[in-house]
Amino acid sequence: MRLFLILSILVLCSCVAIPRGSYYYPTHPLGEAKSGTCDKNSNKISLEIPLEKGIRVGSSLRSNIDGTSTLSVNIFLPENTRIVLASNKIILQGTNDAPETYAIREWKDKTLIGEKIIHVYRGTEFIYDKSFGTELLMGKLNSNNYSLTLPEIIIDGSKVKLDPIVFTFRTGEVQWLPKLNC
């Protein structure tokens, strides 16, 4: 009986190899790339860049099943924080492509004020920082490398100009995931 129990636990908790599919891996000198372990293709890699006062910038460039891609850009602001953006526009540029400019509607006022968001699910309370941003359907992308330039951010009178976020196309990788986790 004990042997059966040990073998059952090993099988349930062991790892399996899952192909990652094709995806864009984000990098930035100040950022950290993260992946959820249970997304369908294991290819939703997002980048989070911590700034001052708990302010964070997040971005991802995800490949969709139909061959299109989705660009996600967000600024997360804790309660009682305030930033001013130099613009509500971002610039995405592929290698050897002309830059494309996109306006973020939630940034149109250029002054963003953070707050606490409380979400109750099945009696459990989840607390989040307010997020300002968007997801843009990009269509089919032709380049293996893209750079995303964000507007200058002013925090307490100090200007913060981030280096571009770089997305590099990757394919053919395998990720080891725990069976029980998914």
C-alpha cells in the first residue's frame, strides 16, 4: 500500500515536457520576464519593469492560434500614486520595418492616478493595483525582432525615460511543467 501511495504521488507530481510553440520573448535591462505554467501553449511570456513607489510597467507580445499577435501594454499604479505621461502614444518597430505609432485611449489624459482594486471571488478577496493600458491586435507579424518605445513618465517631478522593450521571436523550445499544477 505504501509503495502504491509513493508511486501515485510521483506520477501526479512529476514533470512533463510541453512544446512552447512560437512566441516573442520580452527583454529589458530593468525588467523580469515571467510565464504562467498552465497557458495552452506555454508561450505567454510577459515582462514587468519595476519603477519607483511600487509603479510597474508590463508588456507582452503574444502569438495567437490564428497567426496574428496581440501586444499588451500596461502601467500598474498603487493607491495614491500619480504619474504624468509625456504622450499617450507608443511606438512598435520591427527590424527593417518603419515604426508604427499607436495611441492608448486610457492614457489620453496623460495624468494617471492609482487606486486599489478589490475583486471578490467565491468569498476570497483579491487586491490589485489599478492598471492603465490596452491590448492591441497586431495582425500577422513579419519580423523576428520588435522594439517597443514607451513615452517618458514623470514621477514626482522626475522624468523617467525607459529604454525600449525588445521582443525576440523564439520557436522549437520545450518547457518542463508539473502535471499536478495544471
